[in-house]
Amino acid sequence: MLTTAEPWKTPVGDYEIEYKVRHAASTEDGIRWYIPNFLSFYQRPGATGTIGFHQIPWDEKTKKPAQPAYTLGLPGYSSHGCARLAPKDSEALYNFAHEGTKVKVR
């Protein structure tokens, strides 16, 4: 389900969904990433963005995903702490969870 790695490992702990954004976006290294079904649960100290669950992001210009869905959980593809999900899984979680839903990261 998720793809994180050092130095961006998801912090272990108990959290809750803080907010939801159906169509989030982020810019990194000049690339504007579209991030569907974002559910935020952690603010890393000193960071501008938050960590959460979301669909695999894709480049708004080229429409290419950050990684193919079949590579979720495999080495070589990592987020900056977020839990990336396949499209159907991100949709289901987005529809299920609400602000205040408990999140446990182990």
C-alpha cells in the first residue's frame, strides 16, 4: 500500500485525519503534481506540506504518474512520507474516512 523510505520515512505514532482534499496539488523541482484523494494526518516540523494518504500523484503537464500502480511497496519508488495508494484504494479510503478518523503508523 505505501511507499516511503529514508530520509522521508513516515513517523511512527497515533494520529487522526486532520483534513481531506479531493484535488490537492504540490510543486517540486518545477513539476506541478496533481494529488487526488488527499487525507492529511501529520505535519512534519519545519515542513510546508503535510503527510497523509493519497492516490499516486501525476504530473499535471505530462499526465504521467510518479510511479506505476504495480510498483507500490517495492524498492526504488518512495514518497516524502505519505502513503501512496492505487486509484481504487485511494477513492475507497477517501470516501470511508472523515476528519477525526484514527490513524496508526507502525
